[in-house]
Amino acid sequence: MKLLNQVEAYIFNLFKDKLSCEYMYHDYLHTLRVVTALNELIEGEHISDQDALHLRLAGWFHDSGYIHGGNGHEEKSCELFVEFMKQYPQEEVNQQEVCRLIMATQIHHAPTDLLEMCMKDADYYHFTLENYPDHCDLLKSELECVKNNSISEVDWTQENLMLLTKHHYFYTTYAKKHWQKKKESTIFKLRENLQKLTSGKKSKNQEIKEKRLEKLERPERGIETLFRVTLRNHTQLSAIADSKANILLSVNSIIISIILTAIIPKLDSPSNAHLIIPTFTLLIFSVATIVITIMATKPKVSSAPITKSDIQSRKANILFFGNFHQLGLPDFNEAMNDLMKDRDYLYDTLIKDLYSLGVVLDKKYKLLGISYTVFMIGIIVSVTAFCIAFIRV
């Protein structure tokens, strides 16, 4: 379980930091759905613990290669898995077996055993979901963006129907028994949608509306990319600041430990009296550096109470955990749904969240700058004091 937790965190950060915004379908959420489906199949097919571990690892990594593009992503996923496992040489994992299961997700691959069947069925688990049209739209948008080519709704619906009715079928006994009926419900909905799309010609108003949507689509993606990249940069800057603070804390803690254990006990000797001022100068500057660094990294969470009226009047930023942790789940759920329905409100909230992050970063970097300056001055003054003390002896 510890290894799987590490894998999940790794895949989440990998997609968050390195996946292109073009891939709107093959992302962390798709991977999570596949792993969830695998867990269901593992229990339903009574898979052994070792085989279950291999299936889950393959599920987490099977689309990780998309960070390098869609072409040949299975091989790249295997490379990422092998590289990741170098950190865990003590784990009893058959890497070749996991890579074999990853390669089994290739679209034209015919499974040869139960484990490969599980991988194939889990990868198409979304065929059984009630919100399949939403996933389908994401995949359509992804293909249009990657291939830079528009796909009509009629062609896309016909292609999906062809895939579900003639080219896809479930392999495992559990999927046939529990998932097939749900898939048939999806097929029925697709046929209904195709009938609506082909029942008559589009009116001029519909054509104008679609053209406007096409023109708006790219700016919307640009805005999404803007927020995604900027928020990611802010997060990385915050991580860099914490790393710098950690360096200062570690160095000064070592200095203080050496002073307290090795130098101060020897200062009571008259022969070492000349070292008292330099030693305490270094000690004071080290303590001051640690205090300022701690102030820079000290977390600050808003303690002001957030009420339902604040949310309804849209005064509170519910994307910030310091605000929404005070709400009950029903109120938070209602607020998030309201946020997602209103485009302007959503962008305003994202802008507020971005600005708040910038303010926190500004304070953090200013304090870090002060702490580095104090540390630098302390080193210079202390070394100078030690030199003068030794010269005068």
C-alpha cells in the first residue's frame, strides 16, 4: 500500500506539472477511473495479491507516457515506470510483467490472459458511465486540438456507435455480467442522439451559433492555459522558497549545535576568552536568521468565519482551503456548483486566488531575502571578529 500511495502521488504530480493542456481526456482523472475499475475487477475475478499489485501499477502508469505525446505513449509509459521503480529496489515487483500489462492497453492488442483482459476492460470502463457523453466530448476536444482538425457531431457520434457496437466487447466474466448492460444503455443514448442530429438540417441560427462557439473555443482554451501555467509557476516558486528556507534552517541549526556543544563549553578557560565575542556574534546572527526564516515559512490560515451569506454575496474565495474548510459539505458543494455555472464568477474567483498566492509569495520572498542578508552579514562579521581575535592574541 505504501508503494501504491507513492505511485498515486507521483502520477498526480506528473500530470499536473508536465501534461500538455491539449490532453483533456487522457489525464489524471482518466487514470483514476481505470484504477478504480481495476480494483472492482480484482475483487470480482478474485485476482491474487501479487497479480493485483502488478495490475494496479500498470493502471497508474498506463497513460503516463502522454506527457511526451500520444504517439507510442505505451512504450514511454513503461520507461517512466522502470525509471520510477529505481527508487524502490527493495519492492518485489516484476517490472517486465507490469510493462506487459501496460502494453496490453494498445488499441489493437488482443488480450492473451486474464490480467490483460482486466487491463483492456478497465481502460474502457467509461463506456458504462452515465456521464459517458461528457467523457466523449473531452476526447473529441482532445483529438481536435492535437490533430488541429474539427470533427462534426454527426461523424463523432457515428464513430462512437461503430466502436461500441462492432469493435469493442468486454473480455472478463465480471465485466460481461456487471458492465455489459450499462454499456448497452450508453449505446441506446448514442443512437437517440444520432437520430436527433440527423432528423433535419440545421437552421441558420444554429449554424451561426456553432460558428460563434468555434471562434470562442480557442480563447477559452487560452484562458485555461493561462491560469494553469500561472498557478503552476506560483506553486513551483513557493516550493523553491521553501527549499531555500530549509537550506538556511539546516545550515544555521548545524552552526548553533556546534557552538553550543563544541565551543561554548571551552570559553570558561582564560586562554579562550578572546573567542567569546566572535562566538556569541555568530550565535546571535544564526538565531536571528532562523527566526526570520521561520516567519517566512510559517503557514497562515484565515481565522475569520465564513458564512453562507458571504458565499451567496460572492465575497469569499471558496477555492482557498482557509475559507472553505469552515463550511459544511452541503454548503461547499452548493457553492462549487454555483461557481461552475457562472463563467464570470469562476474567472473572478481564479483571479482572486492567483492574486492571493502572489501576495503570500511576495511576503515569503521578502522575508527570505532579509534572512539571507542577515546570514551573510553574520558570517562576514563573525569571521572578521574571529580573525581580529586571533590576531590580537
